[in-house]
Amino acid sequence: MRPGLTVVLALCVAGCAGTEGPSDADCLAAALQQPALRNGAVAWTRADGSTAVTAANWRGWWRLLRDQAYPAASLTKPLVAHAIRGQVERGALRLEAKAADLLPGLAWSGPGTQDITLQHLLQHTAGLGRRDGRDPLWHHGGTSDGVPDCEAAAQYIVTQPTLRTPGVQAEYSNVGYCLLGLLLRQQAGAGELELPAALLQALHAPLGAAGGWRATLPEMHAALARTLPLRHLEAPPQPLPDGSWYAWSWRYWPKPAAGAPWTHTGRLPGFLAVALTDGRSRLLVAHFDGDPADYHAASQRFGRQAWGCLQSAGGGG
């Protein structure tokens, strides 16, 4: 029964959602077949600017047809950074502004924390990395009754010393984005900023700005597409060990290890989400079930294959 159902769903979605053509859909469906990952589905921008979807198997199709909301995890962060970017472009915020001045209601007593700027938080260079090898959002003071809590993590981290001088080293930080989420909530609450409903809801979820967003795959694609076009921040970047760096939350690859020049990955136990873009108009967003041992390697492997499909289709980044 499952093979027949797969064919029926594939034909329906190809007709109803406007997939790019058998060869392109087949290419992406093959790219979704990744070790330690299952039930993959993908939404992508076609060369003509329209959006298409495809899936690896009947379960993936069933979720697409039912408009299932997927947890986005860290794919929330580009939405947060985009909201901040809009205010910087309007002159309402400055990248060099001190986070302690922007959030005066927090107890910024940790040595070094008063030197953290808005740009440090955006680019993961605030020195707020893992403590004892653990993410503060899940350990230390970042939980409420044992459940990860972005607001509690933000309140905790500013009372602790920074692990290194802000601005000198990039280290991915969930709790840094928790602070950005509190800033957006503060501005929205004061009537200074109107946020999209999906982002506002995410900011009030337990994982907040670090990963509280949920959406259908086409909704996820549409929201991330609104963060385009991408560009770098004015200050020189602080590269990660692999040579990549962050700008407005998106990770930039000078020599793309993941196929696309700009990527972001969302991961929580049980699933992996991957976003790839040329930074201009082409965007691909995929979601999988599974827990690969090395999710960075898994996302890059998928990215190289999937982005190759878009390039073959004419016009990938």
C-alpha cells in the first residue's frame, strides 16, 4: 500500500504545488535520502521565483499535505536577526550599542558582560559560550523547573563572567539570541516595534529567540525568504575554525562546504532543519526526523547534494 500511496501523493503535490519538474523533484528527493535521517521534506525557490515542495517518502508527503507545523529550532534566529537589522537600517538601533544599555532591567553584574554589543550578540562573538562543555540554555541557570527557558538563560548569563573578551572569537551561542529576543519583546511591549505574529509567538515560547518558532514548511520558506537579500556586517568578521562566519545570523561560507554560500541549521533531539540560500533570491528549506551523530556533517552533506540540484535546474547560487 505504501508504494501506491507515495505515487498518488507525488502526483497530487506535483500538480497542486507546482513542483519544478520530474528531474528536479527526483534530484531533491534523492538528496533527502541521508544516513541517520528520515522522512525528509523540502521547500525551495524555483528559477522563476515560485515555490515548490517535495518529499522523500509517503510520510513526508503526508505531513506536507496535512500542513503539519514543524519545529524550526535555530532557524528562528535569522528571523530575530532580520527584525534587528530592520531597526538598524532605520536608525532605531546601533550595532555598537552596549547590550547592557539596551536591556537595563537585567542584572549585568558578570565581569565583561557590560562590554557586549548588539553586533557581538548577532555574530556569536559575545564570549557567552558553553560552560563546562554545556549550553547555558539547557544547563546551569537556563532552565525553569528543568525545562529550557530562554528568558531564564538570559537573566542568568549576564550575572556570569564572559568566557573570553567580547569580539575576539566566534562561538555559537543560543543564550546570546535569548538576549536579542528579550530586546525585541521589550520594544514590542513598549509599542516601539511591530513584529510578525509568528515571531512574536516564538519569542514567548520557552525556547524563545533561540528556537521557539513552529511553521509549515512553505511558511518556513516564505518567512526566511523575507530575510533576503543577505549581506555582511560592516565590521571585519570573526571566522570559525572552518573559515565560515556569521552575519545577521546566517552563516557565510567563503568556500561553500555546504554547497550554498549562506546556510543555517536547526537541531533539537529528534529532528534536523536546514536552510540554504544564495543570499539573493534562491532559498531551500528542508526538515528531517533523526539524530545524526554529527549533525553539522549531515547538514553539509545534504546541502552539497541539494544545492547541486538547484544549480542543475538553472541558476543556483
